[in-house]
Amino acid sequence: MAKTLKLSKVHPNPTQPREYFAPEKMAEMVTSIKKHGQITAIEVRKRPDGEYGIVMGERRYRACLEAGLTTIKAEVVEVASDIRAFGRAMAENVNRADMTPIEEGKGFRRILTEDVKDDGSPLAIEDVAQMFGKTVKYVKVRMALLDLIPEVQKHVTHGDIGTGAAHRISELSPENQLSVLKKWAKEGMGENELLHFAHQVREQQRQPSMFDVEELSDDEKQERIATQRATRNKLDQIERVRALADELAKTPVAELAAALGGELGVRLDQLERAAKSIQDAKFQIRQAKAFSDAAEIVVSNAAVQPDLTQDEGPTGEEINAELFNSIVAEIQAEAGAEPATEEAPVADAEQVEDTGAAELTELAAV
């Protein structure tokens, strides 16, 4: 049963899982408390000095202070240890949109490190995941974000960089993370572009030898020139097809119906196939651009070569649109995310980043 306690007798938990409180959200809660009073009690436990430490409800406590209250509604609970109190606080916050992926990662790691099972044996990641109703991959992704350099973590915390791209950046060396961050800031990359770029930096970091410059023979040089011309010619032809599509898009519906008659269904399927091919080509071109950009900044280091006994995903030579989409789907599942589309991007750090359906669908989420 909730009690009314003096605010001066209630103290924040210095190791509670929430570190970042969005100012606008705090302002909304303060306004609500000033107008309606405190509606939901916080949870506290008694300290040896007779005062109280917060178990759950840090934001409500701060809002009550800012609203000028002198008392607070609180339920006093019995908790066996500091780490169990921390676990209760995590349980309250982990499914909330305003808990950052970095905070989740820190919380999961602390519980994994400090807590134990009822029989005293160490916890496994599977236990932590079950504790909070998450998948093992979800927990691993967020703990991986703790490998980010502080400069990147700051942007993840503030929602500037989404969880998907952040997870890919976390796999880079500190030097390459900083290089990616500088390019992102300089060029104002969107989430899709950043994700592609970070992926290609990772691939080039893992396989530096595949980018060694080789001396080409005269025949090889001529073959490369011919390939370049052919590829550019294909894109020029696509531009002409685009002009034809524009004409069709401007044709009145009645005129199209009269011209195509019974072929309408067949022609619609034809356009669907063309749109799919364009999307696949766009994926490859985007990957190629990210590849080229990554080659300019990557810092290769033997120390960051992958452990080949672990499943770290495909190498650069193996990646194609279909396979890469399967990787994205797996990482998306890690985060328990819902798909976003290129037409409806998601900027919230707690939601999946838009990476486009046929080009990377989405990475990671949170």
C-alpha cells in the first residue's frame, strides 16, 4: 500500500538504469503533476539510515521535485540486494520508448555480471533475455553498442543515429568508428546511407587484402574500360525508360484503358517486374557507393580481423541483395523491430531505422 513520504527522506539510486531523461518528456510530466498531482506512486526500499532509496520511479521523483512538491506517494518494498533492486528498475523501463539502447546495454551487462541465479550459479545471456521478455539476440545487440566510442554513443543516446546503424558501427575499430562519424556529420547521411556505409567499412576492415591494387595488363585495362562504358550505357538506357514511364504516368486513365484493353493485368505485372529490377539495381548502386566511400577512410588493422570460428555473417564477396536482406531480417529480429519503409522513415532511436525494403530493409532497432 502506498504511503506519503517526505521528499527530503527519499533519495535517487546512484546506479539506476536510466541516465538520460529527455527534457521535453520531463517538462510534460512536471506540467501534469502541477495540474493533476502525482497519480502513480513510486517504489522505494528502506535504507539502513531509516530513509528511503528509489527502486522504481526516478523520473516521477525528479518531476515532483521540479514541481515544488514536498511529499511523494511511494510504495515501500522489500528487495534482497542492490542488484535485485536494479533489476526491478530495469523491468520497469526496458520496454519504454524513452529508455535508450545504450542504457539497455549497460543494464543488461550489469545484471549479467553482478546478479546470480537462485542457486548461486552465474547468469547466462539466455537468463537475462528471459528475465525481460527479450530474445538473446536483442540483448546481444544492445550490449554490443557498449563497444561504440563515446562520440557515437552520444548520438545514439540523443536519437541522431539509430540502433541499426549503431550496431554496425560498433563492429568497427575505434579509428574507423570516428572516421564514419566524421563523414556522417559532414555529409548529413540518412539512416539508410549510414547503414550501407558502415557495413562496407566493416567489410573492408575485415578483409583489407582484397583491396590491394594490382597492376593490370593492357588487355585487362581495355576490358575494364569496356566494362565501364557498358555499365554507364545501361544506366543511360534506364534514364530513357524513366522518361517513357513518366509519359505513361501522365496518360489519362480512360485513354490507358482503351489502349490496353484486356492487356491491363499483364502490363501491370510487367511494370511490377520492372520496378523490382530497378529496386534491386538501386540496392547494388547504393552498396557500390558505400563501398567506394568506405575505401577512402578505412583503417585496416590485423587486430580487428574476425574470429573465423564464429558466425559473423558473409564476406564482402558473398554479399548480394538477397543475402544481405536476410542478414538485415535477422538483425531486425534481434531488436524485435517492425519494418519501416523508405516512404515512411522512422527517426526515433527506439524504433527501427528506415533502411528500405529491397535495399537493406532495416537493421536493428530499438
